[in-house]
Amino acid sequence: MIQEIREIPTRAEKVYYATKNIALPEHVPYLGMGSSYFATLVPYYLGIPIHPKIASEYFNYLSNKQVRKVGVLISQSGKSSEVLWCRELFHKFYAITNEIKSPLCISTKVERVFPLLAGKEEHSSSKTYVNTLITLYNGLGIDPFSAVNTFRQKMKSYENWGIEVASQLYELMLDKRYKGTYIIGNGPNIATALQASLILSETTKHPFIGMSVAQYDHGPKETAQDSAVIVIRTQGPAKKRTDCLFDLVEKAGANVFYYEENEISEELSPIGNVIPFYFMAHHLAKLLKIKETFAVGSKITQVEK
């Protein structure tokens, strides 16, 4: 896993230049599962008029089995069952995937395939998530160069933060009073919180919960005592509320940690903000002596309709 994380800058630069001049459609469904779905929430919360949906729920509940003109289907493996089901719901679709020879791409309905160029990925979706974000930014008219350009110089600081917080959280986990961990973000970094929670849960075998600051304020804050809360802090419009809330939560007995990005705008911050959590997941799994990423299922989810 650590080797895959360290490949992120090289792979990110590769997909940035490959997708620099692409165009993705607006006002259409963007369908994915897990990390692929979370990535679509970033442009959505930046106000770009796309319609992110969980592929399984779109297929089973929202589509009414009506065939639409265009959709965007995202599956990092190109094999996720729920995304493949949705191929039949569009006259044509754009495919975003790391596997260009996968079932997602073998269809007469494919308008165009956008390869993620993340290379081989056997562990959690680290490189592919970042490259999905870059593809979406480029395709929807936001140049992410300044974020991509900072990766190499920031990887050490990302890892240092991950090691430090993993060590502190591990000590909390040894305390029988420890309840669990929330990861909290605002706007486009709600996606970061969800992705970080998925990777940490998958890698460490402990439950992590991702949500927005406002969602946390509406109830979960009552679980503050003996919990851990990791806040993704940015300079956006919700900063004042965030700071006030987590001052209160810390006084109520929560162990509050912050990851703060000041060098990149909130608009582009999701591209890099997730990487410290990848390092955290790796180092926390080592402390917990977790030897395999996928113990209950496999990396690719394949189910029957």
C-alpha cells in the first residue's frame, strides 16, 4: 500500500496532461460506487451542474428503467457490478476507468473512455481516487494544475501528519472508553471525509464515519465524550462555524485533530487533502498489525441484480 501511495505524484501528473483538454457533459447522471461515487461529489459541491448518484440506487430506485441520452459511468476497475448494470440505461455513456479492457469499456454505447492511468493498484483506491478527481476537474472546466504541482514537495509533510495522528489515535484505541472516530469536512471536502473514512475502515478493520460539519452538528456531536474527531479545516465559508463547533466538542470530551491546507484554495484542496489520510491508514494498520486489506470481500465488488 505504501508504494502505491508514493506513486501518486507521478500518476497524477500523467493523468493531468492526458486529460487537460477533455470535456465532460453537464446536467447528466454521474454514477459510481464507493470511491468513484465520492469523487463526483467534489465538483457537485463546487456548484457544477452534474447529478452524482450511487449507481446501485440509481439503477434500482431512481431510473425507473428509463433510457436517457447520456451518462457518465465511473468504475476504477471497470468491473463493479452496479455500474455495469447502468450501461443499459443510456443511449451512450462516457466511461472513466483504470482498466480500458474491462467490461465497462466493451459496449457499443461507449461514447469515449477516459483512462485513469493510475497503474496497478492492489490495495485501497488511493491513486485511482486522486486521478478520478483530476479527470473530473479537467473535464468540467477547472484546471487543477496548482494542486497537482504541489504533490511532490508535500508528500513528506503528508506522511508526517499521517504518522503522528495514527500514533495518537492508536493510543486512544487502547483505552476501553474509546468510542470511535469521525472524519469531518465541508463542501467539496465532504468527499474527502467520506473517502478517508472508507480507506481507514477498509485498511484498519475499525469503523470510521465521514460526514459534513453541519451533519455532525445535528446530533452526532452528542457522542463527543471519548470519541475522536478529525476535522478537515479549510479557509472556506464554513470556517467560523467549524472552529466554534469543535472548540465546543473538545470541551465536551472529544479528542479533536485537524488537517489544515493553507497553500491551496478550498476549490482544489480535495485533490491533496486525502493523501495524509492514506498515510495515516497505512501506519495505523501497521500499529494494529493488520496484514491484509481485503479479508471479508475482494477489491472488486461483484453481485447479482
